[in-house]
Amino acid sequence: MQQYGDTPDADDIGSGDRPDVTMPKPPRKSTGYFPGNDEKHPVLITEAAPSLEDQHRARVRRYTTIMAFRIPCLILAAVAYSVFSNALLSILIITASIPLPWIAVLIANDRPPRRKEEPSRWDRPRPAIEAQPHRAIDS
């Protein structure tokens, strides 16, 4: 029996010839906020800020990473002095490593940027200290 859209020999398919059929591919795993193992990391569906613990962990990681460059700088300065016998090169390398602790502390103590919705304490009008009238006493 032929219906609208069928080919005239559609009834002959059951005679042993199979049409070219491809199976659909299985769905891909989610590539959300944490790509990979979805059972371990759920997909992030909210705009909530990271928890304070996550922020602290990220700041400690940044501090450790920056401070990890200081020891190799000191070793590199010693190697440069022993290989090239150039004290100026070693002093330059050591000088470059001096501000690293200061930079690491500044970056590690930095908070995430404020959102537009977050109130600022400087946005509201503040009255002046001497806003109320007062009487002066003449002597």
C-alpha cells in the first residue's frame, strides 16, 4: 500500500533488501563549566558568585604560583654568575625577584570585581559634618 511521500517500491523493502540506515550518534557529554566527568562536577547553571572558600583557594593558588618563581630566580642568578662570571647579570636577576612577594600579596588579597548591582558605600549622598545650624556665642 502506497501512501503520500512513499516511493512506488516501498512495499518491496521487506523482501530482504535493507535500505541504508545509519544509527544516530550518542549524545555528547556536557561541556559546561566543568567539562569531563559530569557525575563529579555538575553543570553550573547559576550566576551566583563563587563561594568564599573557592575564592580563598584561588587566591592561595595565585600567591603560591607567583612565589614559586622566586626560588628559581635565585638559583638562576647563582647559575648565571658561575657560568658567565658576570655579577651584573646575577644582580639584575635578583633585583627582578625582589618585588615578587609584594606583587604576590597584592594579587592574592585582591577581591573579585564589584558587580553593577552591588551597592557602593560612596554612591549615597552624605550630609556634611556641620550641616545643622548652630548658635555662635560672642564674648
